[in-house]
Amino acid sequence: MAGVNGGGGGVMKVVEATLLVPHPPKDQLQNVSYCITSPPPWHEAILLGFQHYIVMLGTIVIIATALVPQMGGGNREKADVIQTMLFVAGLNTLLQTMFGTRLPAVIGSSYTYVPPIISIILSGRWSDPNPIARFKKTMRAIQGALIIASTIQIILGFSGLWRNAARLLSPLSAVPLVALAGFGLYEFGFPGVARCVEIGLPQLIILLLLSQYLSRLIHSGKNILERFAVLISVAIVWIYAHILTVSGAYNHTPLRTQTSCRTDRTRLIHSAPWIRAPYPFQWGAPSFNAGEAFAMMMAAFVALVESTGGFIAVSRYASATHIPPSILSRGVGWQGIGILLSGLFGTVSGSSVSIENAGLLALTRIGSRRVVQISAGFMIFFSVLGKFGAVFASIPAPIIAALYCIFFAYVGGVGLSFLQFCNLNTFRTKFILGFSIFLGLSVPQYFNEYEAINGYGPVHTSSRWFNNIVNVPFSSEAFVAALVAYFLDNTLHYKDSSVRKDRGKHWWDKFRSFKTDSRSEEFYSLPFKLNKYFPSV
């Protein structure tokens, strides 16, 4: 009996030891229903693509609604700008998924470009008594700045310079970058929900219940609630918001409440034309100003860093391997082409990876490239059929903000997941991780708070463009955190033999070159055998 008990005790110790072993790191995310190369059935893919279209539309409407009136434009100009932004986003998404990184990344408008654009609007150079003429002159100045700014991403991407920089990125330095690419957008989450809490909060709760709870309780075999939770919840709350609007619930409320809560607050449906195809130089020939171009170039560089975090997050949620530096650099080059198209067509913002759509990949657990390409088709389709697109653009902003709460959290979460490759039991890791994330939150908080109180940033000279060159990068949480982490990780005790393993660099060495891992060709190779003519290294 003693021998048996002793043997049993040994088995128990083995079992306990097995249970105490931490989860092994994974090159690819598990439990994804459809990865980057495996498309779902067509009927599902179309609905999922439409869902991506709804999600990315929110940012476009918010940016256009904020900027176009300041430029002198009315409801018709706002509708035309939204159509143009949609059209360019569709083109850029197709180009990125076909010839760029080939990841299922939506390339949409970015808030990063807003400060230099506001500086152009407030420059005083376009004081025309005719508001429409002032709108067109301001738009042409924005176009010129975007066209010049596109060169920084085109050069860094296609020359391979960004590839060389990305090869020094480790899982440790990627954590603050990707995490704050999501968490750093917190100001667009619940503060937006609270602007109309009777609409925003139900949207957040219903989406949470459908995607995280009911989808686990109701086993239909097709994961309908999990995959289409956004469409279902938005439809329910949108109808509820429309009932409140037509019943007169907001007739005697303050204008700010009406703007946030009413489903007809944008007046887009009435203003939008039935059919209108955006075209290059539709507002006239671009005008150029050196200072404005430099400021926009800095915004483009900040967007480049943020998009790097976005691409890494998308690659993870698409169940692809880590993106090779050469592929990342190629994607940056094509994103620069996207900014160039934004300048040629005349949008009020440059392009970057849509963080909210990266979060949607996680919510649906579908990282299929085809789904995002279908969403690009919806962008182009509804940009031409203006009335139909305006219907969906009338979704109240608090509904979109509720979606952001979950999507941005998912992107921040995947950033933290790269800690699985790092040694968390060293003081070096703890310092770099904690210090970079702390400064990534604290520095932008200072810059943004200073501007909110004083009406201008800490750097305040007579040259608006110079102010933006300094203030814009330090107002971005992801940029500051990435800058600090990247510098410390590549300079602090970097010659110690154990540091390479502690920072997780050995896990990404196999993806240092395109050809060092056979899976890279499956996920990232160009179509039509173009790799033969444009090889990746």
C-alpha cells in the first residue's frame, strides 16, 4: 500500500507540475474562425463586409462634421466630402489588401491629421466673404499639404528604410506601441457615449450581451450572435433612437443634446445627391504652403507609427504570423499612396489603419482578407449612391462611441498579449514596459490638457506650422510610448547576452526576412505572381 500511495503521490506531483506550467507562446492566434486566407461563405462574407463598412463610417462622419463647417461648407459640402472620404477609403483598402501588407486592414481617415488641418482652417489666409468659396480655397490648401506629406511614407516605405527600423522592434517594444494604439483612444470611447447616455449606454450593454454572453449561452452552430452582434445591436438601438427623435423627445432640449442624440441631426439625407462620383481635383487645383506641408508631414509620420501598431494588431487577429519588416515597409509605402490619393481627391484627412476595424476582427473572430475587400466594395458603392450612404451616415455618434469602447479595448488587449514572448521576471523588462506606458499616457495628457485650458499647445509661437510639428507627436499616446520603448529597448543593457531572450527578440527572428519562414509566403505574398518582379527580402 505504501508503494501504491507513493506512486500516487508522484503522479499527483506530475499533474500539479503540469497544471502550473504557463501557457506556451503562440506564433499565431488560436480559435480564429476564418484566418486571413480562408474566406467564409459568400452570404456571410457580404454581411461581415457590410459590418466593417458601418464601423469605419463613424470616424469619417465625425471628422467631416467637425471640420467642414469650420471651412465654410454647408450640408451639401459635408455630404460631398463624406462621399469622397468613403471613395478614397475604399480604394486605399483595396490597394492595401491587394498590393500592400495584404492584411485585412481597413485604411480609413485618421484623427492624427486634424490639428494641422485646423491650423490651415484658422490661418486667416482664406477670409472670403463667400463661405463656399472659402471652403474650396481651404480644401485646396489641405490637398496641397496632404500631397507633399504623402512623400514621407512613400519614401520610408518603398526605400526600405522603415524595414530597417522595424527589424529593431521586439515584442517588448511592440507592447506599448500596439497597446496604446488602442487604449490611447479612450477619449473617443465613453466620453462619446455619455453625450447621449440614453442611446450610447444601451448600445454598449446590448453589444456586450450579444457578443460575450448570449453567444456562449445559445449554441446555434453558426455563431450568428458573435459574428453579427454589431449589426444586430446597432439596428436595435438605431430604431430606438429614431423613435425618440420622431416622438419629439429632443424637441426642447439644448442644441448640443440634439446634435448628439437625434437621428436627423446631420441633414445628410436631404443634402446628399442621388448619384455622384468623386474625382481628382474636384475642388480645383491644390495650393501649396511650405510650413503647412511640414506640419502635415509630421502628422503623416505620427500616423505611420500608429499604423505600424495597427498592422501588427491586424496580423495577430487575422491569425497570421508576425508581419515581416519588408512587408510592413511595403504596406507603409502603399499607405503613402493612400495619403496621396486623399490629397488628389480632396478629403479633409489623411489615411491610416483603422483601429476600430482591427477590433472588429477580434469581436467576430474572422480575419478574412476577402471580407475586408468586400467592405471596400461597399465603401465605393455607397460613395457613389449618395442618398443610400447618407442613411447609414445618420447613425448617432454615441452609438459609434459605444462600439469604440469594445474595439479599442480589443486592440489594446492584443498589444498586451505580446508579453507572452518576454521575460517578465527581470527589472529591465518591468522598467521599459512601465516607464514607456506611463509616459505614453502622461505626456499627451499634459499637452492635451494645456491646449484645452489655453486654446493652444505648450509650444506656442507665431508659426502655427512649427507649433504643430512639436505638439502633434507629443499629443499621441501610441507615438510617445513607442518612441520611449523603442529607444530604451535598443540602448539599455542591449549587449548583455540574456537581454535578447528577455525582450522576446528570438521569437521574431524567424520573421526578420520574408523567406526565413515558409508561412510568410502564404499570408503576405503578392497576387498574380508579382513577387517574381517585386521580391520581398
